[in-house]
Amino acid sequence: MVPSQDPGRIQPRLHLKFPFDSSFPRIWHRNGLGSTHLWNGLNMLFPQGERFFVRSVNHYLPQLADAPELRAQVKAFFAQEGKHAREHQDYIELLESQGYALRGFMRRYEAFLWGFIDGRLPPALRLSITAALEHYTALMGENTLRLGVFADGHPAMRSLIEWHAAEEIEHKAVAFDVLKKVAPGYGLRVLGMVLGVTSLFALWFAATVMLLRQERGLGWMGLLRELWRAHRKDPVLFRVLGHGLRQYLRPSFHPLDNDNLALARAHLATLEAAPEARPEREAA
């Protein structure tokens, strides 16, 4: 199947800066505590996750010498993912300044990435995991932008998440195209999806529970109640999980079959054109 969209030029936007300071509230999501920590938990996975994606694709960069267009897209992908990692790392540091103890979880998370994923899995499988998770981040990005998930949220968080969502859509096909070139087997693609999705949602759940357990007076029943309330208000896991699997497991699937590039680029154009209503720009 021929992809339905031209990916065009992937544009690293390295000048954007997202203001998180001491005025940022602990409970920032309009749906309350559970939704706040559901998204905080996902935010915590991004910095090391993005760096893993870059390492996985970078391993195959020497094999792209005969594909200059793809190689250029890979370099832009690296720039975008590097910026995502830095901005989300700033947010993790803000959470720590608010009193959340995160280092134990982060050490275990990094040990899993470095010790098991990077340390024991072959490069082709790591790339396959990356391609699968890039598909999911693009779907979650589309869900975020189309439904206005953060329309009434804190402006700083809304800007960060919507910018990240749009760029994930913009570079959604890069890791997949590298995988298709260097290791195109369908079985490898499916195995990467199984391992990637299982790891993502298990780590996301663990991070969310870890944060909720640090809320005084909540207890286990309160924690479960908040998780259920967050799911009812925004069932992002179930809305994206099945849809993503059905698409990705189709043998002829390509990420550009999803018609959402125009949505992302329109949002990014608005962001670029109206800096007073969006992220602050770094000083030149």
C-alpha cells in the first residue's frame, strides 16, 4: 500500500521553551488528582524513553548512506526527540521540587531500559520496539489534539503536551521506515509491538501509582477510586490501545496511512505564529 500522505520536511523547533516554575500547581488537570498523576506518570517516562528511541535508530544510521532523504529525516527526528527529553526532564525536576520522591522509581526504570532492553535485546528488536511505540505516541498525540484533552488545562502543561503531540505525529514514520529498510520482517514488527506496548503501559501504571501513593491520606481505596475516575473522564488507554493494535498488525500498514499530518502541522503553525499565547521563546 502506498502511504496516503507526503511526510514533507520534519522541522526541529529548538527555540521553543516551556515555562514551569514554583507557581505551577501540584494538581493541574481539570479532572483532579487521578488525571493529574496519570499524565505526570507518562511525563516521567519521556526523557529516558526518547533517548532510547534515538539510540535504537542511531545504531542503523551507517546503513542509511544510500537513502539521503531518510537519513535527513532521521537527523531531524533526533533533534526533535532530544528537545522533548530536555523539556520533560525539566518537568520531572519541577515535580521533585514540589516534594515528590521520584529517584527510586527512575533508577528502576533506567535499570530496566539499560539492563534489559538495551543490554539483552538485539538491535533489530530494539528498533522494532521503537517503531511500535512511535506509532502509539502519534496516536495519543492525535487523540490529544482532536479531542482537546488539555483545552481547559494549565497553559504551560497544555503547551508542552500539545507541542510534543504534534511533533510525534510529524515524525511518526521515521523509525518505521528505518525498520522497513534494515529489518522488514513482519514477525519482528509484531514482537516489537508486543514488548513495547506491554512495557509502556506497565511502566505508565507503575509511575502513576507511585505518584498517587505519595498523596497524604489517600490510601489504597482512594488510589483505586482516583484511577477509576481518571479512566472514566479520559479513557485514553482503551481508546488508543485497541485501535493502535488493529492498525499496526495489518501486514500492509504504514504510519502515513493515518491521515493526521495536517492536524499536527496546523497546530504547529499556530504555535509558531502566536508565541504570546504559546510557549515562551528562548533568548537568541
